[in-house]
Amino acid sequence: MASDPQAISEEKASSLIQTHEVPAQRQSETSNDTIAVNTDIIGPKEDSSLPVPDVISPAHTVYTSREKQLIVISAAFSGLFASWTAQIYLPALNNAAYDLHTSVKKINLTVTSYMIFQGVTPIFIGGYADAMGRRPVYIICFILYIATDIALIFTDSYGSLLALRSVQSITISSTQALCQGVVADISTSAERGQYAAFLALPTVLGPSIGPVIGGAIAQYLGWRNIFSFLAITGGINLAVLLTLFPETCRRIVGDGSILPRRANQTLLQLLRNSHKDQSHQVEIGITPTPDSETSKASFAWARFLSALTLLFEKELFLLSTYGGLLFAGLYAVGTAAPSLFAKYYGYNGLTIGLLYLPLAIGSVLAVVLVGKALNWNFQRHAKRLGVTVDKDRHMDLSEFPIERARIEVLVPPFILSVIVITAWGWTVENRLSVGVVVVLVFLLGLGLSGVASVFSALITDIRPEKASAASASNNIIKFLLGAAMSAAIEPLISAVEPGKAFSIIASFYVVVSPCLVVVVRKGMKWRQEVREKDRRANEAQ
């Protein structure tokens, strides 16, 4: 019969105390006289003047650096589906319009509708993932996404294409918010820069490599096979998630050492523990979840709408609005590029798709550079304040100027983005060498991806305990502004030509930038107010 581990531990502790316990005086075994015992020989007396050692907080997570990198890369790749699905058939818009006997203007609405639902859907999913866990939401999203892709392969009318593209967005758009939640689960603020930089990759790589893949497939296999490609790659990713991707939600697995309920376990965990009684399982690195602490999945509207309530917090609102404006500029370039390259350079779909590749290269380089810069600047501010940083342990940021530490890194890529997006419009309008266009596209990826990395890290730092919901609230504004810009850029270019159109976008960047100064000056105070409000709300429950 299995022994009770807790009883064994208590018995050992009791015997250990009894073995070392020596009374100050005891009765003589041969008389009633009391025998004095010299306690000085037992050990030195406790000196109250000695300093009390600092309590070392436990490590933030049980995962190694290598394991964390693999988890974040897997989450980022899953988030990539939301982004490249929006852009992958841009080079095939003309082909789709011809086959479905409709206009390119109507087909463009399938891009706009996708982005609208991309912004709205995470409102309902972000808070749910923070309570239910990341894995179940990931798996449900990809199952529905693959089913929708299969239906799109057989679409034969504009109406069905528009409807299914909207459903496609609903099924997959929350994966980017989930990615941000995963990073918050397994990383501390001191190391978050290198991981949060990966969060920007899906946002920028989607518009850059999606059209390359879509252009090649549309030209050689037909535009409907774009959705075959998405279904196959989605199925491969689903298999990886089911088998290997661990639950990271801290409400469910803590630092990663708690074995979650069966619905949140990987297939490998289920196979390994199928013959064990989880209620009495005590192993190294695996601790059962107490019934009183097990997170229950709640379908209350408060869970669903937590992302919407976060949007009304001052700091998140300013960051989401300004970050959304910068993101809209990227979508303006991505949406306008096919028609501009066709009009001014005479390129076809595949060649246009290849011109997006420098954007991808610049984005990858930005991840490396900005990630290191974020960590370095965090360490610099901590050293200036005399704060000891341990990247493996969580740090209280209530008195730390995290806004300044992050936004200082934002300045160089921001300036680069303003200059490059202006130059890009005038370069295309004046039909300068395609080599100049390629360099500018590379620099645009470097700048805008760098900016997106900083915003991702800062939003996670502000609300680490509700990272998925915070990311979802950010997406509400980001994708709605992106959808508006995608719809408005063509009429704007028709009215004032590309040079002036993109100069107007760059001027908005500069005019609204003082909101970042406000965040730096008042962000810490706002965070403290929110923290106090949350504390009172928890006490009232």
C-alpha cells in the first residue's frame, strides 16, 4: 500500500526535532534533585544583532532557456497563421475576381472584413485563455481554422468567399494574443525583451512572406490552392501543438511544475501518466493541482469581456492607439504595393510577391537587435536604481520605470520608420531604381518590426497577469485601424499620388508621438492606481 508522503515528512521532522532537543534542566533518574544543564555546550546563543538573510524568491519558471525559446518559437509560428492568412492571397486578387465574376474592389472587401474580425474576435477569447489555459484555445482555433480552409478550397461565389474569409479570421485571429500570453507566462521582465521581440515577427512576417507564397501558388497551381497550403500547414502545426506544446498558463500550472488537468495536457503527458494516480502523484518537477486551487473554466461574460475593460485603462489605451497607428502604416504599404508595382513598374503577381522578401529579412534582423537592446536597457536602468536583477525570478515593477526603459529603445526604429515610409512613397511615384525600392522595403521591416517589438514587450510588462487579454485589447484598435487604412489607402493615393499619401501617414506618426511622452511621465502612477484597484476588488470578493 502506498505511503502518505505528507505523513512521512511530518514523522521525519518530528524525530529530527526530538533527537536534537535538549532541555535546560531535567529530573535526576536517581533522586528528586534537579540537575542543571549547561546549555552553552549545546551551541552558541542566538545573536539578535546578526543580519536576517534575505528571502530568495523561487524561480519564475522551471523551463530552461532552450525550452523557453522553443515554446516561444512554437507560439510565434502559431500566431503567424493569423497574419499571413490575411495577406497570402493579395497577389491573387485579380485572379479571384476574374474566376468569381466580380470586381477587384469587391474582392478587396474580403481583406477588410478579415481584419475587422481579426481585431474584434480576441476580445472574447483573450480573457477566456487567461482562465481556461492556452492549449485548449490553441487546439480549438486550429481545428476550426483547418475546416474553414477546406471549405474555401471549394468556394464558387463571391458571397461564400466573403463569408468564409470572415469565419476564417474568427477561427485563427486569437493566436497572436495567445502568443503574448505565453511569453508572459514563462519570462521575467529582465529577459522579456528577447522573447517579446518574437511577438513582432507574426505581425510583420505575415505581410512580407504571405504574398510571396500566395503569388507563387496562384501563378502555378491556382488561387484556390492557397487555402490547400494553409490547411496542410495548419494541420502540421496542430499535430505539434497536440503532441509537444505544454500548458503555460500560470493560473493552471504555476511555474510549470504543476501537472494540469487532462484537458490541458499534451499527448506525451497523457501517455506518460496514464497508469498513474494523479491525486497521489508526487514526482520531481510534477506536483498535482490541489482541488481548491484548480482553475475552473468560466463562461461568464466577465471573462469574455476582460479584454474590453482593459482597453479603458489609460496607459493601455494610449499605447494601443499609437501602436495601432504605426501598424496601420505597414498595412498601407502592404495593401498598396501590388497595384503600385503593377502600375509604375509593370510587375506581375510572383515578382510583386518576391519584393516583399526584404521586409521579412529586415523584420528578422529587428527581432535580434531590438530584443538585445530591450534587455540591455532594462539592466541599465536597474543598475542606475541599485536594483539587483535576476532574469530567472519575477521582479516587482511597481516602482520601476519600465515605460522609460522600453520607450527609449523605441526611438531609433521609430525615426527610421518615419523617414523610410515617406521615402518609399516618393521613390515609387518617381519610378526610381527597383534596387532603391528593395533597400527601403528592408529598412521598413527593420523599423516597423522594431517598433512592434517594443510595444509587445511593454504591454506584457504592464499587465503580465492578463497578458492575453491585454494583447487582445491592443488588437482591437490595431486591426481596426489597419482595416481602415487598407480601405482608405487606394482612394488616398488616387487623390494625391503615392508620395504625398505616405508623407501624410508619416506626419501622423510625428503629430501623435507626444502621447509616448505622457506614458513615460505618468505610466508608473497609472500602473500603481490599477494595481490598487485590483487589490480592492480582490478583497471585496
